[in-house]
Amino acid sequence: MLASPNSMLVLSGESALSEFRANSLLSKIQILVPKITSLKAVYVHFVNLNFSCLSQDIIKQLDLNL
């Protein structure tokens, strides 16, 4: 699919918490809400893409599936 002139690419990154930090935070949360059984935090990268200065051939080569 071709991208619109301005598109937002969203990339999921690495874990934002070490295993120790995640377990520590989970324990604290479970004191307040015991039904919570797991916790996950990841970095999310937002890339604002402006394709208006690129040719359609270049956009096709990038094939970012936007």
C-alpha cells in the first residue's frame, strides 16, 4: 500500500523495565488490585514520515506497509 504524504510509523521497542523492576512494580500494584497477574512496559517509537519530497519509486522501494 502506498503511504499518504504524511504518515506515522509506530515501532515497538525493547522492554522499558528490567525483570527486577517489573516484578517489584507488579508486587506493589497487586496490593491495590490483586487480580492483576502480569505487567509489561515497552518503549514505543513514533516516526512522522513526510513522503511529499520522495518520488513514488522511492516510496515503493521503502515498502513500509503503511
